[in-house]
Amino acid sequence: MFNITRANSFSVLENKILRHERITKDEALILWEKFPLHVLSHLAVERKKFHSGNFVFYNRNLHIEPTNYCIYDCKFCSFKAKSSKDGYFLSPEKILELIRSKAHEITEVHITGGVHPKLDVVFYENLFKAIKKEFPHITIKALTAVEIIAACKKNHVSIEEGLQRLKEAGLEAMPGGGAEIFNEEIRKKLYPTKPSHKDWLQVHETAHRLGIHSNATMLFGHVETISQRIEHLYLLRELQDKTRGFDAFIPLKFKNKNNDLSWVEESFIVEDLRFFAIARIFLDNFAHIKAYWPSLGIEETQISLLYGIDDVDGTINNSTTIYSRAGSNAPTTLSVESIQYLCSEAGFKAVERNTHYQIIKS
């Protein structure tokens, strides 16, 4: 028999979302457990349109991963060098050479990789200064919170001093990597020596205070629960209320090849889409939710646009192996034309942006 009380409670929550009101953690759990997927799609797209209309953003960028040597042993990671034969380190000149080869067609260089034991603030200062000297038109988005923490420890400087120095050297924005799942019990099991979630949040809060905007991420689809995902979103929303320094949230899908969590079955696309929609609805103070297509693949990225996603990252330019090493079959480059086509086919207008989400007129 149809439950009128349940139907009415669904209607109350649905109307609350359509009025763009904030939902609670308990209400997010109800969305996950009870709401049909097509309803979540509708609600998420309405929230997306509130922030960005019919636009889907992209940029022309180059991802550079300077090294796969890393001081941490994260069980989900397929990127870390397993031996000296597998390891690599890109010198500053090699990084400049890579940028040089794409400088005429990009507006951003995105630099993040393993946490190398020898890289410090001075190394990155010199690198960023060299990049800005030769390519003043290119925005530097670089270094996750865990890389920042390690570099500052190496030079015995505070996070604030280290970030200020890097900003003066040319750092304009930070990626959101290293967040993984904020739950400390999971952190103890999967990456026990990595900085805590409080450390991650503190680095981003400090960066925002200094005028360095950043992204936020979550590695989802391994051993975490939906309640732990929602708590992660809640902590991000709290910090965003305080700083307004996050540009986008990026849900990063766990891939299970060549790592110590290969026994974990990867999440199904229906589960992914449900989560994307809930993230879009819950993070009411985030302007953008990004689909990172190297982790999702092109088809899922396109479908995700119907579940609240309004950013598809960028061209990336054949320069990332973090997800290909973990089993992703996605290409490592997308042309502007391909991005525009996948957005228009889904019913949205692709718009080129810079790092700070200012629209670039073609």
C-alpha cells in the first residue's frame, strides 16, 4: 500500500532543495537511501543551474607529475614507484621543456605528484619563478596539502610562511588532492603515516587566508561508507562557509588495478551518479562540481553532466599517469572540440574558463 506519509516527507525535502535551501547530513542520507535516481538527477541539475546556468566549464591545461617517488605508502595508490627502475624524477629543466611544448595552447599548468623526500620549499620557489619568467601568461596550480606539509617540514618553516613564499614565487591556486576520506579510522587502515584530515583542512584554510584558492577532493568507492562520505562533504562545507576559498569539489573514483586494494570491487556507475547528485545538492556553497575524466572515462563524464556536474577539467595534454597506472582506460588528452561535443550532446554549452573560473571569450 502506498505510504502517504513517506510521499509527503519526500515532497518536503524535494521542495526544500528546489528552494535552494541547505540540507542536513541526515537528509543527504535519505537522498542516498530513498530517492529514485531520476529525481536526484532533476534536483542536482536544478542546483547546478542555480550556480552556472546551462554552462559546463573546461580549460586548456597541462598536467605535470614531477615524480612518482613518495614517502607515503597508501594502499589505494598505483602511482608510487615500486623500485628505482619504475621511479622517475623530472628536473626543473624537463618541466620547463614540457610546458614549452604546449605553452602556445594552454592557460594553466597543473603540477602535483608523489611526495619526494628531497623536495622542499626552495625547490618549488625556484621552479615557479622559472615558469613565470618564461611563461607569464600561464597560471600555476600546484601542490597538494600533503606536498606542502612535507616541503615546509624540510625547510623547518610554518605552513603559512611556506605558502606565502610559494605565492610570491608564482603559485596562484592549489589542487585538492590528498584529502582521500577524512575519516581517521580509514586513514589509519589505508594511509596511516599521511597527515590527518585536520592537517589537510588547515593547509587549505591557510591558503585561502593568503588569497590562494584551491579545489577539494574525495577519493570514493573503496572501503568507506556513505555516512563517511557525507561527513567528508560536511567538513568541506563548514570550511567553505568560513573561507569561501574552494573553487570546485572533485569526486575522484577509486580504481583497483596495481594497488593493495585490488580486492575491492569498483563502484558501479549508478552509484557514482547518485553520489555526484547528492554532492551537488549538499555542497550548496560550492559553485562548481568537477568530473575528472581521466578517472571516470569519457562516457561516464558525459552522463555525469545530467547529475549536477558543471566542470570537466580540461585538455590535460597526454601528461598524467596516476589513473592509467590504476587501470583507467580513459585517454590522457581531450581536444577542445571533443569537450565541446560531449557537453553539447548532453544538452549543455561548453565554456572555456581560466583557473579562476573567469570565462575566456573565443
